[in-house]
Amino acid sequence: MKKEINLEHLGIIPERPPSLDQKGNRKKIHPAKVRGKFKQARTLMQAFLIFIFLILPWIPYKGEQSILFDIANRKFVFFGHTFYSHDSPLLFFLISIGVFSIFLMTAVWGRVWCGWACPQTVFIDSIFRRIEEWIEGTYIYRRKLDQEPWTSKKILKKIIKWTVFFLMSSHIAHSFTAYFVGAKELVWVTTHSPFENLDLFVFVQFFTAITLFNFGWFREQFCLIVCPYGRFQSVLMDENSKAILYDPNRGEPRKTRGLKDHGDCVNCFRCVNVCPTGIDIRNGLQLECIACTACADACDEIMDKVGYPKGLIKYTSESELKGEKKSSFTTRSWIYLCILIVLILSFSTILLNRKPLEIKIVRAIESPYSVVTSNDKTIVINHFRLHLTNQTAHDIQLDKFELKDFEELENISPELSIPLKPNESKWVHLFIKFSLEKVPTGKKGVHWEISYHNSQSTMENITGEMTLLGPNTQKKKTHSKD
């Protein structure tokens, strides 16, 4: 038989994904366990994100779900604040803030999202690989187990592993679905027959299967084949962007047998063994690199053992490796930052000015005012329409409408008091009557106040300004004197 030649050992780098062998078959990647400062920081970050992904949707806050995106009912809840479809500008700002945050992070710190915050990395690294290690052993034992024939011991381990994978995938699918249909609704559906809510049951099972396939088997292939982020990162990054890079000035030439004068790289391949996508970071910045910093921690550990300074693989930029002292905040980064600040300020302003009861007062479409005589008095009547929207998650009862700084005035609304359900809007007619002498110039600004109470009997007041109109009697007096 013709002996196969390992091109990598000859220093020839094949132009193929690192997860494929020379025949094009997939090589299952079992990265080695790593320790270090980056790993500790990522562990804390992942614990926080797992809390958000898997635990937060099941925690109530002020009688409501902590975070809810109820698209079917156009209701969105965020820590006690309820938003509805008419709050779509807030959703626009939120999406824009997320997009430009990723733009800014990528332009300055490279693929930090992929390695530190992406659910793909978080779930695989902190949950599914830990399950594999508990059941099948270290990465060396897992590699050996994959190469062994199918014995009863191997079958038992695989069954146990995939059973736990399925249970975890089911919990992830239910937690994700709870964000969109509500935790209480999902619990009710789960405890009843699937045929009572078949569409939701099918969706959760389908999402469980996709999660199991992705996190249990597909893994790094999603990052290499499916995810578009790795493709457009090249548009967002330049030579001043931070990335996990190998320093060839220190490391080359690598240590090999018979070579006395070599760099700091001892050619241990530890950086390759810990990489979740199987790349060799020493070949430069690559599409498959997710900036998880595992190779940096692994290399620092080896440098400690051989007595060399740390940082052979580190967070740096290509310009810094060339000896150029350039800031990672380029003109493009500052543009992203300025846009992001404007979006955050706009979102905060809208959010802070948002009231539980939205009130719009518009003048009716007929004449601006009408004049009538009653009991030898000339009375001016202004007709307004009030548009009321309950922007809370509770019922509201509108009690009264008052004008604060205007005496001898009567306001009439045949529809007060008015109940409003959550997200309900109503138009209310309002007639304001006052004597002609009160508006001698034909126009007068007044302050109004609306009182209402919610389902907890908490009284609230909302104030504003409006303009009353009438005939200009002063102008008529001036003409009569002339």
C-alpha cells in the first residue's frame, strides 16, 4: 500500500478547513482543557450569560415575567416596564444599538463577541463539553473512545451522554421559547396534553432537535460554514484592530530537532490542541479564529514552564506586531462610537419621557370655538378630543380632568370616568365652557391635570398645557375708539 504523507509535518499548510482531513472527511475536534487569566474571565462571563439565557425568563419581577417578547400579542416586558406595538421606535433604537455595538467591538477588539458572548460558544464551552468530560473523560480519552470499536462500554457512554445532551437541549429550547410566549403559558402547555396546543409543542420539539444537533454534533461547523459574522468581520477590521495573534518576531524560527538558534516557540502544538476550531494560530489571523483566547492561555502556561516571558500569543494588533504604535480607535471606530452614543441618548430620552398613560389633546375638526348666550352671559365653548393610551400592564381608571389656573370655567366630558385595559386606546370628547371676558385677546394658555388610578388603587396625576380660543374683544374695542 502507498503510504500517506502528512503534509503538516513537512511544513506544507493545505488550503482546507482545519476540521477536515486530507480526504475531505470531518475530523471531530476535542480541544484540550486550558487554564489561565482569560479562561477565568470567560468563565465568569459565561456564568452570567447562562443566567440570562436559562434562568432569567423563569424569574418574575413585579408580578410580570422579567423579560418577555410576546410578538403575537405585541407586548414586550423589560423588568417591570411594559411596551406595546406603538413603542416601535424603542425597538428600532434597541436593534440599532445592538448592531452598532457589534460594529464597534469588532472594529476595536476583533471577534470578541464570538469568543466571549455568542450563545454558540457559551453553551458548547461551558455546558456540552463539560458534560462530555464528566462522562467520557479528558480530551485524550475522548479521542481514543472515538477511534475504538463499538463495544458495550462505548455504547453505554454514548447513550448516557446523548441523553443528558437531550435534556439540556430541551431546557434551552423551553427557556428560549419562554422569552416569546411567556413562562406561565409555557408551563401550562407543558403540563397539559400536547394536542391542546399542538403548534407550540411542535415548535419546542423542533427547536430541541436543532439545539441537540448543533451543540452536540455540528459545533464548530456552524461557525465555519453557517455563521455570516466571520465573513463580514474582514470589512469591519483593519490592521489596527485587536485580535489573538502569534508574535513571529519572538517565536520564529520555531524550535526543531537539530536547530540551536531558535525563537521562543518550542513547537509544542499546545495552542492547536486547545483550539475549539482546530486552527494553528501561528499561521496568522484566520477566518476560523473566534478569539476565544484559549491558545493565549495555553501558550502562557508553556512559557512559564520553559522560563520564557508570557505573551507569545496575545491580544494585539498587526500594526503593533510591526512595531507601529497606533491606536485601535481609528476614524471608523470613532464614527461607530458617536453613532452609538446618539442612539443610546435618544433611547434613554424616549424611555425617561414615557408615561404610564399617554395623552394627546387635539382640537375637534369643526370651528375653533363657538359662542352662545346663557342667562345674559356670553359663553365660549371649545371642543377637544382626548386620545388616551394605557401603556402599563395593569388596568387604569381615568377619574377627572381639571384646568388648574382658570376660574369660572366648566369642562364637560360625557365619558368620564373611563376604564382602560392594558394597551387599550380610547378617544374621549371634551367640551370646555368659559365666559367671554376670560379670553379678551382671543387666546389663552392654561394648565390641565388628569387624575387616574391603577388596579392597585395608586393615584397618579399627569399635567400639561393647552390653548383656549375665543373672539378677540380687545381688537373690537380698539376699532370702536378710532
